[in-house]
Amino acid sequence: MGRRTHVVLAAAVPALLLVLLLRLHAAVAADPPFSCGAPSSAAFCDRRLPIEQRAADLVSKLTLEEKISQLGDESPAVDRLGVPAYKWWSEALHGVANAGRGVHLDGPLRAATSFPQVILTAASFNPHLWYRIGQVIGTEARGVYNNGQAEGLTFWAPNINVFRDPRWGRGQETPGEDPTMTGKYAAVFVRGVQGYGMSGAINSSDLEASACCKHFTAYDLENWKGVTRFAFDAKVTEQDLADTYNPPFKSCVEDGGASGIMCSYNRVNGVPTCADHNLLSKTARGDWSFNGYITSDCDAVAIIHDVQGYAKAPEDAVADVLKAGMDVNCGGYIQTHGVSAYQQGKITGEDIDRALRNLFAIRMRLGLFDGNPKYNRYGNIGADQVCSKEHQDLALQAARDGIVLLKNDGAALPLSKSKVSSLAVIGPNGNNASLLLGNYFGPPCISVTPLQALQGYVKDARFVQGCNAAVCNVSNIGEAVHAAGSADYVVLFMGLDQNQEREEVDRLELGLPGMQESLVNSVADAAKKPVILVLLCGGPVDVTFAKNNPKIGAIVWAGYPGQAGGIAIAQVLFGDHNPGGRLPVTWYPKEFTAVPMTDMRMRADPSTGYPGRTYRFYKGKTVYNFGYGLSYSKYSHRFASKGTKPPSMSGIEGLKATARASAAGTVSYDVEEMGAEACDRLRFPAVVRVQNHGPMDGGHLVLLFLRWPNATDGRPASQLIGFQSVHLRADEAAHVEFEVSPCKHLSRAAEDGRKVIDQGSHFVRVGDDEFELSFMA
């Protein structure tokens, strides 16, 4: 008796939506694992005591061998103390998945809500949506656990590495290339998963589920021209660490209250991240006050010795990571070599106990040492809350809100429901439900392809695959051309798949793979009207040929849109949803592949022709810019008051003493030395008037940028400092207010990583409108 519903479309989309609401009832499988169910005098079972004291008591009762056994992701039971086995590795990147070891969607519960891959969800620029997705994941995670189909509640998501290079196979898992936006996604997603409010105080002793921010840090290469993530040594400047690579993790910890961090495979400036005391203990636990556990990526501890040669013996690798501040090893390396490391004097009892206190504290914060969880705070979350109607509706909303309209010449879209009598659906990505899910997914609640959804709108919708797969090394262009010439309208579904981009696979080219471009052009030439090109991919592709081809009327990017993606695409194409997504990454031309993927520098270097990376620093041609996206409606926005100015800096006592001059002569003020009180006094509002000029109702994204007068001293060309989504009826106007904090939003990273505010002019911009601010002490 499972709850997974497979739907084959044969009727209109409204009928489909009715079918999707049907849910099968799941029987309860078993009680979840827990400790302290029977009356006990043990302090670790006493809920009245602080969690730190309870965890320390439990650790004190373990033998050396028992302690070491708990330092792997598969932690065995300690039967004599009533401690059950625990599996640390579970996945929930965009829905509860069975990709790790801790979740088993093979019992009465056989599915979970599968949201769009993160890169598409990010394109909505909607923190409230991101938070709600996190909430659903936390709820469904607890529902699966309460149903006895999970052996852990620690989920290794989100992936918040900055999408630095367009070839990166895992860029699809991230919120994109902007560190501010990525940090905001991290914070609200984590809050949702862990059962916190979207903002405000955090109850750190009570977790619905545990989220883990990964991969700390400067990890964004899989396997490029023989350079693997296991051996790669990322050479990163203090400036780039401070303003690009580390801010998302800082936000995840400080603003999101994350209870987990994963250190990455790679080295940073010669030191493996999992063995970097400065990174794990000084920065995360010290500077950011991280309260949680730190795990390695899987087998990363073994790699420190076996691949990188950083540790001379296995016991040295164990010592390096435990003394750096890591707590648990995904894999069995510490469990194998931990006792000998202790016997050889390379680790102390306190090194072991410190890690174990962090680990057991998490399990206690999850309520797993408070008796049967089904009778505690989250015990009422049952199987009926997994794949619920509300959750599936949210998956559809997320897919719709993320879809980006890249081209719409001659109002090729939306298609008319009454005028389209026949439709040719062509392409390898048009009728493949699993492709919609991206990676790190679980079995979805429903399964609907774009073809099936379009057949709900057009009875005479014919499908021709055109290529064997996204690789498109075998094609049938002739059949596709014939179908295109015999239909009223043509929609092409092209792009990438997980054979082109995924974990351990980076791309070498940025164009459409194989014969896809030839297929698209041939179909466009044969079609009666300009064709519609839908791109399903995580990373950007160079589609300049399609952008400039008048026979291609519209281009739509739909990422990997999840279980409801087929429906969402159809609703956008036929105007049941007005697209409002914006690109969360820069789309580069094919020539960008001349830039070595191993070059971690963000800033351009004109002396060598190095173009820089991301919209903040890249100096080169683009196919589409970060933040680009069209709509079926026309919008305008302008600042409601050009006279907006921050409070004067002249009244801040001691400000001049914080001033420093760079080699280029720029005077700047050290943000840390200014202090929190001074920074709070500088906050000011920026109000934007937005109007929808029609013809359709729709959501519109307001993106607020900072621009400096020049890019000297390593300043970005521009920097996103705020974003909000507003839904407006046709001809409706509204005001959107941003709070601008100069210390946070108008500062930059100096070469040594310090945050500074430059003296002189700054420009705050929305669209084509901007106003100038001047900072003088």
C-alpha cells in the first residue's frame, strides 16, 4: 500500500489537477528509533537538564571503542545504554530523498514532494517561497521518521557554494552566483527545515530536522580535464574568501541557525578544509558562533591521506580533522583508525569527547533522547502530511515562479488555447519525467512530462524525440522536420541532462550538446510559424544562435522543474501563468571555456586578459545577464523619492580614526571598528514605485543594486543588495520598501578581507533609475 501516484494525461490540465489531488492512505510501518523510553536515572535522559550537560553525561559513560564507533556516519547502537543506531547521512536538497543512508522510501511511504532543482527555485528571488519549501521538507522529513522509515533526521542540504563557473556540474544544486542571494536562500531554507520562524529568535534546543550547509568552502569543481575535486587545491585570496566564498556560510550560521556544516573535499591554499582549524574552529565556531556538528564529505578524511598526501599516515589524517574541529566522518576511516590514533598519542580523549558532545547534542536537540518522538512536539506529523495537497501545490508554484522567459519576439507567447489546433512537441527532453527532477531527488508524488501536460491543452499534440538523449549523438532530424511542417505550432524541448552535468561531471563546452543546434535550426526552418524553444538544464548554455534567429520566436528556461514541472511549463506557454523568474547566473558565450576552471580568482586581470567571474566582476560579452527575465506584461519602476539619503556620517564619534587609504588613494572606513551602534545609525529606507502596465496580472521582481563610480581597489562593477517580489494586477501600482544598511550593503572587501566603506560616491540602482549617496567623515 504505497502513496506514490503516477498520472498519465489524457484530458485537459484542469482535469489533471483534480486527479493529482487524490492520495492513497499509508499504513504506519513501525515506531521510529529513540532512546530514554523507559524510566531512567541517567542524567542524559533527564529533559530538565541543559542539553550540553546531558550530552557530556552520555559521552562519559562510553568506552574508548564505543566512542570511536560513533565517529562515522553509520553509528552503531550502544545497547547497554539503550542508545539506538543512528545514520547521519540523509539528503533533502529539493525534497526528502533516498540518496543517503538514513531515509528509506521503500515501505508504506514510497514518495515525497519533489520541488524544482534549487537553481530554478532561486530564479523566483522569493525568500518566502524558499522558506516554505524548507518548512515542507522539515515536515515531510519528520513524517517519514515518525512512520519508521528513517534512521536519522540530519539532512545534508542546502548546497550553498557560489556558482562561480558555468561548467560546474553541481551548479544546478545551488541558488546561483550571487553571495548575498545565496546567503539569504541558505538562511531561510535552513530556518524552514529546522522548524524556526522565517525571522526572529531561534530556539536552538528544539529541531524539527537538522539542516547542513555544504560544502565549506571554495568548492565548485568536480572533474575538469583530469583535475578532480579530491586532489584540487583552490588558491583563493583573502578578498575573495571574504566577499564571495564564505558569506553564504556565514549567513547560513548567523542568520539561519544551521545545526550542521559539511567541510569539502578540496584544499584551500594547501590545507584540506576538513583539517583546517582556522576555518572550522576559529571562523565557524569562533567568529560566527556556530552551534552544531561538522561532518566531512564522504570519504574526505581518507582522501587527506590517500589522495592528497597531506597526512603521512591514516592516524595523522584522523588527528588532523579532529583537532581542526570536525566531528563526524562520512565513511568508516575514523572508525577504522581512531583507536590506533589514540594509542599512538596523536589524538587525546578530549579530542574525541569534544566531537561526541557535539554529535549527541544534535540528536538530543532533535528529541531523540526524550522517549518516543511520536509523543513529543513533532509527534503528530504523520504519513498523511507527506505528499499532501498543500505541499504539491507549493511544488507547482515553485516551478511556475522560477521559469524565465528569455525571448519573446512578436508576442510568440503565450499560445492561444483556442487557436492551436495541432502541436508538434520535439526534443529529447520533452517526454522524460525523471529528467525534470535534476539530481539528489527522491521518488516524486506525481510524474508528469511536458508532453503529457501539453496534451491537456492540445488534443492533437504529436511527439518526436529527435535525438537519442541530450547528448544528441544520434538524431532523426528528418522525422522532426516532417512533424514541424505538419503542425500549427512547434515547441522544442532541448538542453542538458544528468549525463552532461552532475556530481563528478563538469562540462567542457557551453553550447547545446551534439546535434541539438542543427536539430533546432532545421525544425525552425520547416515550421509554419516561429517555434518555441524550452531549455531544460541547470547550468547556462550559449544559445546565441537561437537568440538571433527570427524563426525562433521565444526561448524559455525551465531548469529542472521537479515533479510539477511539466504542468508548470504548459501553464506558462498557454498563459495560465505570467512568467516572472530572473536568471540567478550569468550566461556566458562559448568562448568562456578558454578560461581555466581551476582559476579561482573572481576579479578580472586586464594585464593577462583574465575576464573575471560572475556579474559582479566579469568583463566580457554575455549571452544573458544575471537578473535577466521577461514577462507577458510591461512593468516600470523608479525610486519614489530621489532625495533618499542616509544619516550623516559626520556625527559618528571616532569615525576618522577608522579611515585607511589604499595604494590607489581610496579612503575607506573599517566597518568592524565603526561598531554596531554606528552602523545602525546609518540605516535608511529606499522606496521603489512599481507599476504593472498590463495586459496581464503577474508577479514582478524588484532587484536593488549598488554601483560604485569605478572598479578600482577590487570593487565589484555592481552588487545586488536587496530583492523583493510583488504581485500586481494589470494597471496596478505599489510601493516596495528596502532597508539599506551601508555597513552591510555598501561595504566591500579590502585585499586583506576587512569590510570597508569607501569615502565618496555610491549609486543605488533599480532598473534604469538610480540615486547617488556620498559618504564623508
